[in-house]
Amino acid sequence: MRTELYIGGAWHKGHGERFASYDPASGDKVWEGHAATEDDVAEAMAAARLAFPAWSRRAVEERIAIVRAYGKEIEKRGDAIAQTISREMGKVAWDARGEVQAMIGKIEISIRAQAERAGQREETAAFGAMTLSHHAHGVLAVFGPFNFPAHLPNGHIVPALLAGNCVLF
């Protein structure tokens, strides 16, 4: 399991203190790594801000294709993701597998929601025209809770990416 930080397209070791995660069921060490420092987070934020203009200009169809490819990767690695959730959180295996399936399912739900709620519309009215347009906001931070460490963050990350935002997770 990788314990580094993925920033600006490359893996970096955190500069903070070293710590480990232990399986609550067995006490076995799951992983060990370094925490992110304030400077590490600032570097990640700067990289995301730098990536934002190009990402937000991509056509929504391209962002959809990328998010669907992400979903295929989750499917391919589903057993490993579920095992990691189970070992990291102490969640029973069947529940962790369900969380992985929820992550996969959220992708198509988010794509449909994006199509229903976003885009651009213009209507003529007696007084002129009404225009509705949606624009990406920038960089969002997403934090994951212990009880659904993959599914709940995924439920914010996927829609944010579809909308053209960049995400720090």
C-alpha cells in the first residue's frame, strides 16, 4: 500500500511525523508513513490551483469519460479496496465490499445528476432573456469519515470533478 502523498502528478513522502495504522480487529500494522505538514498541504493546493484552469476547460464529455475510467479502476481493484477498508476501519468484509459497490454506483448517479442540474440554458422572456449557466468554483477539500472512508468522500469527489473542479482529498 502506498503511504505517500500524490501531489502534482507525482508521489511525495510527507514531511510530518511518522505514524502507523493498526487493524482494530487483529492489532496488525496496516501501514506506516509520514503525516502531511502544512507545507505539504500548501504544495498540494498550489498544484491543484495550477491544474484547475485546464481541467475546468475540458469538455464535460471528457470529464465523464475520465470519471467512468476511474470507476473501472475501482471495479478492478475492488477486492483490494474492500480489504483495505476492512483492515483500516475494522469494518466487516461484506460491508466494506458494499461500500466499494456504492462507490461504483455513485459514478452513474453523479453523471445523471450533472446532466439534470448543470449546463447552460437561455430562455427569452417579455423583458429580454434569462440565462442560467454553471461554472466550476476551483479547488475543493474533501475529508473522509472513519465509518465510510471511501464512499462518502467519493460522493463529493465525483460530482466536483464532473463540474470542473479540482479536489484535495
